[in-house]
Amino acid sequence: DADVTQTPRNRITKTGKRIMLECSQTKGHDRMYWYRQDPGLGLRLIYYSFDVKDINKGEISDGYSVSRQAQAKFSLSLESAIPNQTALYFCATSDFSRAGANVLTFGAGSRLTVL
Amino acid sequence: GDSVTQMEGPVTLSEEAFLTINCTYTATGYPSLFWYVQYPGEGLQLLLKATKADDKGSNKGFEATYRKETTSFHLEKGSVQVSDSAVYFCALSAPSTGGYQKVTFGTGTKLQVIP
């Protein structure tokens, strides 16, 4: 099994629908992240969490919300999806305290299409 | 703020050719530098890293040297294979507010190796 698992891998939805992307990890890392990847823009940080009670906005959090249900689970929600949220979404984890540099472990990605 | 600039792709090479993908960065302080690779349909995975000036990261025949004087971290490989076809991301991690090591990514360079 993968260290970081994302579900669903692919989702097509309509404008205005609520969507949840889920992420679970077996790395035992305390830090979890949601990124969005768009062609030509690289990866941009949506939200990050240091532990269950510590959640922070990233550079593009508008239109998104997150929930850290447990150390191993971090979900991303789009309350009312819009077409420009069509993108590839990645969950990542890190254990900075051990690494000394912020090395990220990524899931395989969730491709979301909003029509 | 911090930024990473890498050469635009796509880069197309014949098998066994020499590869260079340029990467330069802007950051305050002393960042750690990374190259991540994304194979088709997969998430990003760490290829190599360097945490201080003059360090050389290496893995799978790829190398990159942390050059503080030129703020660069160019990726090289002496002889590419078809299996190296992927998107390569240069990235840095550096302290930000709250003691969080923020990761900043370049836009990615797509490499295609033809037989």
C-alpha cells in the first residue's frame, strides 16, 4: 500500500456541487498539506496542518476548507465547486523535525474536473 | 518572497544524451534545495536534495550542486534513458513566519527521451 493515499483519483462534478477529497497516510508524519497543480504554474499550497488542532491557510485557500480528522487523515472540501477549480490536487506529508529540511512525501493525486 | 525559476520545457533528447535542466532561486537566509520528479500518472517524489552551499545531491545518475554564489541548483545526468521521461520540479524550503519551513516549487520542466 502507498504511504500517502488519496481518494478519489478522478472526479467529474458540476458547478455548485460540494466535493470532498480525502487523504490518509501511514508515514506517521505530523505535518500534512494540500497542493494544487495547474499547467505552467507548478504547485501551489492550499492548506497545511502541523497537527490535529493546528490548521493554516496557504497561498490559495479561498473557496476551499479542510478538516484534520486524525493525525493520519486530512481532507479537502470544495463547498461549491466552480470550473476554475478544475486541477490536479495533491496531498503531501512531512516530518520536518527528523529531516532537518522539509522533505515532502506525495500522494498520487486527485484529478478534479468541474463542468 | 521566495521564488524558484527553472527552464521551460518541453525538453526532448535522444537516449544517451547529456541532460541539463537549469534552476535558479531567490530566498532570504539559507534554503535547502530539492529536485522532485513526477512520472506520468503519479505524484511527485524526491529525486535529490542539498542542504548547504557546495553540497552535491545525487541519485539514479542525476546530480545537482548547491551554488550559493550563483543561487543555482542545476540538474544534470550524463546519459538519459527513455525511462527518465517525466516532469522535473526544482524546489526550496526556507523558514517563514511561525517557524514553518515553507516549500516553494518551480513550474516544472517536462523531459521526453526518445529511443
